[in-house]
Amino acid sequence: MVHQYILNGYHIVLDTCSGSVHVVDEVAYDIIALYPEKSEEEIVALMLLKYGDRPDICEEEIRLCIADVRSLKEQGKLFTPDQYEPLADRFKERSGNVVKALCLHVAHTCNLNCSYCFASQGKYHGERALMSFETGKRALDFLVENSGSRTNLEVDFFGGEPLMNWDVVKQLVLYARSIEKERHKNFRFTLTTNGMLIDDDVIEFANQQMSNVVLSLDGRKKIHDRLRVDYAGSGSYDRIVPKFQKLVEARGGKNYYMRGTFTHANPDFTKDIEQMLELGFTELSMEPVVCAPKDAAALTEEDLPIVLREYERLAEIMLEREKEGKGFTFYHYMIDLTEGPCIYKRISGCGSGTEYMAVTPWGDLYPCHQFVGEEKYCLGNIFDGVTNRGAQEEFRACNAYAREECRECWAKLYCSGGCAANAYHASGSVKGIYEYGCKLFRKRMECAIMLQAARAGILRS
């Protein structure tokens, strides 16, 4: 499958199954588009008809270009057949029941009252609760016991707001460090926080023990304070920004992400990115809100062309700033075209429900943090293990080929079939699709690939 598009002056051709990316001139671009359906003589005639008045293009040049396209096809770099579908289920079966990562919900409560929160202000449609050290300890033991021969294990401290249970977080990290050597494991910790409770102790411990810290900031003050408010209705921007700046400075400006959410109120989200940059933050992520269609924050069809153009503008801003020596990272544009994810990862996706699970304060297991509270997807618990095998097999079957809509999508080996939670909340099935999100993802991939072409110094046609 071949995908062709023009962006920022680049004519880009992506061969989906080989992963080859070709930046070509407009003549080659048109020839590749015609190649599958037309004979060589038909292509020559059509190209002469279109470009015959240009002195730099003649029949010989056109035939040479066709020969190059033919050679690329023979080398498996263009029009490569899809040979991966039979491997999709086989890969998942081979992975067995090895767990490599847990999301520990150490706090089902929050000190903010964000109206768009998918977790119902941290309660996940249930009761407010804090995870005990004993439950967290058992969760870590469960992870070690079910990790097979894997050495590197990942643990995310999540909420609600995990800093509302900070002492337990610290105890759990120290416990994990105490068993690493004897169990031949290496723990990598991540903390996600709204920043309200950050203090010197949090900064010092997080910078010593957390491989990554995710900080919630929606960008411009008026946008952030519109939805990210406390229970008195007061915005949190002025309270958290100085704390974020202090923490990031102490981390040397590395190993963190400033994570924002854009909604119907700010489809022009590059303005929020620019605000984050002005504040000194350079490791950035902006996520589209996922909520009920009738929610006031929900992105609309009218927002879609604005958002798509914003992704393009963001890529242009990144290139401009890189030329000025002021580059920054945008999470969704991080793509490695030479040594990226292996084919297992490209087909199988995030591993929610199989390799990755979320743990509630009571020790219940769910496929991921976005499924917590959906009782039919409770997989079991950390004491008895996975008992709801039917639900787990439903997630095991999720892959880049599990949805009919994905089979003919050029981006399927980049999204690996997409987010099961987004699909479920949009369609009612983990094997459905979130069409709006698919459109955004495809645009992000186009922008990410164009950025790589620009950084490689490939000239525009």
C-alpha cells in the first residue's frame, strides 16, 4: 500500500508495509500515482501531456523515472505486499501472559475539579480512595511474578492526583528498589501530576527516582483556568506554573512532558504550545480531548479543519525554531524512520489488557487506566490474578488487522490499530474505531514524516 501527500512543499510517498519513505519531485510523484493502473506507454503519454511544455522534462527523463519506480518496486521499497496479517494473532499468542507494566492508581481522588476529566475527577465513577502500601506492595510483587524473563519493568503512578498519596508512592519506590537486585529486575517509574502539591520533597525524590514526570498544563492561562479549576471554582494556572518551572529546572530540562489537552474551546492549540515555550518548557504534548459527543468540551466537525491545520502549523513552527537553535520536542511527532518499533509492536499495539494493566486502590485489575470503572472489563485482581479470561482475550485480539476499517488504512502500522479505550468510548466496542481520532492521527503522522524529511535536508521539489 502506498500513501502520497504534499506538505510544506514536500512531495512525499510512503510505502506502508516496507516503511520506506520517498521524497520526490512532482513528476515522480505523478508517475508513482499512475504506476499501479497504467502501462508504461500510457504513463509516458500522460506525463508528456501534462509536462510537455517544460523544457527540463522529456520522454527520456520520464522513462528513466519509470525505470527507477520499477526498480524500487523490485527492491521491496514501493508497492510492497502486506505480509503481516497472518502474524498478528501469532505474535499475541507467543507473548503469553507476560506483564511488563502497571499503572498504579494510588489515589482515586483529586484536588482539582476538571469538568472534562475522563476519570470523573479521580473517582472513576466510584468511591474516593487511596491505595495502601500493602496493596501497592502486592501490585509490585504481582508484576514481578508475572513478568517472566523480562528485566525492565515499568510502573506509572497515576490518579486522580497521586501526590495526595505521596508517602505511599515513596514507600513503594523504595520497596521496588530493595528487591530489584535479588529478583533481577529494573524498575522504571513515571509520575503524572497536576502540580498542586509539588514541593521541595516531591522535586528531590522525583528527580532521583522518576525516569519521567508528566505535568498537566493546558497552555494559555485563560484556556487552562477555564476547565482546570479547584472545588471553589478557582483556576490553578498561577499556582502550578512556578512549581513546574522549578521542578523542570531541577531536572535539567529533561525527562519530563508538559501534557496539555485541547478542546472545543481551543482548537487553535498551537497558541497554547507557544505559551508553554514562553514559559521555558520544551518537552511538550497536546492531546485531543476524549469525552461524550454532547459535552461542551467535545471537539466538533467544525473544529476538525482547524485542528488539522494547527498540526501543520506546529510542524512549521518546530522547523523555524530548530533553525534558530530553539528546538523543542512534541510527543506525537517523535518518529524513528530507520530503527523504529519492531513489527510485533507495530502490529500488536500498546498491549493493554495483556502486557499492561491498571490497578485500582483496592487491587482490581483493568486493561488500562481509561477502562477503570467499566466493570465488565475488570480482569481480576492482584491477589488472584487474571480471572476474566474472556475480557483479556478480547484485548489480546486487538491489533492492526482486527478492525475492517483499519485494513485499508495506510497508517495502521503506525497506530497499531489505535486506542482500544477511544474505540470503546466512541463505538461501544474495543474493536470499533474512533473515526475523529483516526483523522487526527493520520495528520500527525504526515507531519512527523515531513519533519524527518526536512531535517534530513531533502530539498523541496
